[in-house]
Amino acid sequence: MPLGNTKRRKRGFLFDAFDKDREPVGEDRAEEDESEAEDNESTKTRLSPSIGEPRFAARTAMYSTEAQLRMPIEDDDAVTETHQHRRTGYAMHSALQFEEKALEMAAQWRWTESLDEGNPAIVSQLFREETKRWREISTIHLQLVWEAVSQFVHLALEHCVDPDFLPYLKRFIVKDRLEMLRSHAEGKLEELLRCHDGMNPAFHDVLCELKEPLVWNVGFGRREAKKQVANELMNRIRSALSSTSAWKQILEVAGVSTHSVLNPSSRVAAVLLEKVKESITDVGFQTSAPDVQESSGRRTAQQAAISLVTFVSYVNALVIQNGLLERLLYENFTHEIVSAQKAEIISEIVGEKENDVQKRARCEEELAILENALVSFQDFRMSYAE
């Protein structure tokens, strides 16, 4: 049963068991067909884009699919499809959205590049949109690491520093240095995000110059790969020309016999050219346009994968390790930090505080009272002894 039949759906699910085994006949069928036509027409009117908005057609179709998925479903097959869609998760839906958007952008931004090259503008824009999630994920990761670092610093200072001095040490030294450390790590992360945001040409140009087989396997090192293909082509040409039949054909065309040697260079060159064409065909250089486009898409996807892998690695190595954890030890837990402070700061940390002054004054008053009492007691004792 179609999703748009609202009249039958209003009857409720209690009638489904009865209606499932009964085919609509006569007036029921006519009424149902009329209801379907009305609902489908209203759905088309609501979801179809206007003539002046062709660029939103794919997006509107996506929204119509999402709206249908949210409507109540009565048919068992439709329920099964919905469960299968939920089991696959939203990753597939997101991939379809991305593919539709990429096709739309490719149609709009197509320019003079060849079939085996991607438009730098569209690739950069798609990379920027995909790397938005990198910023959020890496920022949350840095925040969680920073919370762990802050807790470690707090516990370490509690274990090493006198409780009376700890609040002042944190206030005048530790707090500012931790803020500087955090700002340094965030700056490194921001710099790394700018490096990988979009299609950074420097990163991929370096990979193209590498001669490692691992880089060739993921789509880079194309210049070196072309050299290998050229060498393979030359080897095939040599093997083709070294065979007896090939040389026999060359000798026959050139008019060379065992008793006389001629030099018709043009005809020999024609035979050599024919052999070169055969070897090129064997190597498989004559690829169709879809194959070239597919290889270009694979290369772009491999570049994105390489960018993601290197980004995650450098977040851990450059930001977390070098920018935060390694600097934590000599930025907060060395004697040189305290020795480099001014006398005023040292006095604020370990000097006499206001509470200590009040406590000392109270102790002096109590001491004076005790001394007066002791003098009075000694006078009384001497008078009693006389």
C-alpha cells in the first residue's frame, strides 16, 4: 500500500489485520485510487523545485525521501525496508547526500581540465566540508587530554607542595603557565587544521616526488610510475622486435635478402611504428573515458585518505605529544621556574599572609597574658614563702 494513502491510514492499525487479506473492489478501489492520486499530486507539488532553482533539485529529492521515511508505514515490505535502512545506519544516507552534492558541484564547476584531472575548486570545497568534522573531533580530543593533564598537575602538586603554599603557587605561577601551554597546543592544532583544510597542494606535491612503493600503491608517485611503464614498454618493444617473425617481416618489407642489403628507411620506420602501436595496445594505454574518470576519482579518494591518516598522526605527535605532554614537565615541574621569579612573587607565595599576621598577633597577645600570669604567680609564691 502506498505511503500517501491518508484515508485508509486514519482508520487505525486495528483494521490492518482485516484489510490485509481483502482486496479493494468496486467503490473501495475507486476511492482508494482517487485518494492515492490526490496525495501523490500534493506530494509532487510540495516537493518539486521551481524552474528557477535547478541547483536545489537533488537536495529537495533527498528531503522527500527523508519525509517518506518519517511517515507511518503499514506494508510489511515497507517495514522491512525501513529496518534494513536503519540497520545500515546513516552513513549510507550521508554518502548518498555527499555523492549527489559532488555531482551537482561537478556539473556547475566543470571547466577546461582533462578527464583524468579533478577540478581544484570543487576538490578544495569538498575537502573543506569534509574536514569540518576533523576540527570538531580534534578539538574535543584536545579538550579531553587537557582535562586529564589538569588533573595530573593538581594531584602532583598536592603530593609535592605544602598545602599552605599550594593555592598561592597555583595562583601566581602554575595557572599562567598552564594557560600558556594550552594556548600553545591550540595554536599547533589550528595550524595543522589550516594545513589540511582543503586541497593543500604542498602536501600532495611532496608525496608525488616520493619513490616509496607504499606511496605508489595509494596513488601517488605518478611520475616515477610513468617511468616504470615506459621501461616496460621498451622491454616489450625489444622482445617483439627480437623475435624471428618480426625481423622476417621487417626484412621482407625492406626488401632485404641474404645476398643484397637495401636501406628503405621510410618503410622500415612504418613497420617499427606498427610494432610500437601493438606493444602500446598490449600495455593497455588506450583507456576509455569512464576508466579515466574512475581512476581520477580513486586517486582523489586516496588523497583524502592519506590526508586523514596524516592528520590523525600529526594531531597525536605534534599537538598532543610535542605541544602538550612533552612541554608539561619542564614548563611546570622544575626548580628553575621558581628561581626565575621575582622577589615579590616569591614573597606572595611563601611570605607571611594576612591570616598568618592575625594569627601571630593573637599568639603574641596570649603569650603576653601568660607571661603576666607567670610573673604574678612567682610574686605570690615568694610572698607566701616569706
